[in-house]
Amino acid sequence: MWDNIDSSKPSVRNPSGARKKITKDRYGEGVHYEVFGHAFLRNDGRVCAWFAGRDRDAIELCEGFRVLSRNRNNPNEEMP
């Protein structure tokens, strides 16, 4: 969920083309937390997702996560 995004070219993951490093600052230094979520495309073109937090809270992120699965309705559809 908090992977390094290091790209100099614009993409869905890094639309500005800026070099980014997402850190694990939500739960503290050295704490790894991995969870399933639901990704969706916003009207403004951003890819966001809802996750269940470690403290039973709902977390919406619009950067700093990877989509690891494909659309179950169409497994051949390209995912960003």
C-alpha cells in the first residue's frame, strides 16, 4: 500500500511526472500494514481507493497504493 513511486514520466500512478516517495507514516516508523481495498476512478480522473484501517477506521487514499488485481468482470481489461 505504501510503495515507492519513482518515475520521471507522467502516468496514472504519477500524473504530474514528479518524483515521489510514499512513506509509511500513517502507523509509525517500521510498522507494516497491508490490507485489501476497493479502487475506483473519480470524476476528476484520479484513481482512489477505500481501505479498512488498522484501527477500524475507513481510509480513502488517492495515491501511495498499487492495484494488484484485475477487474473480475473482464480479466482482459487493462488496469492502471
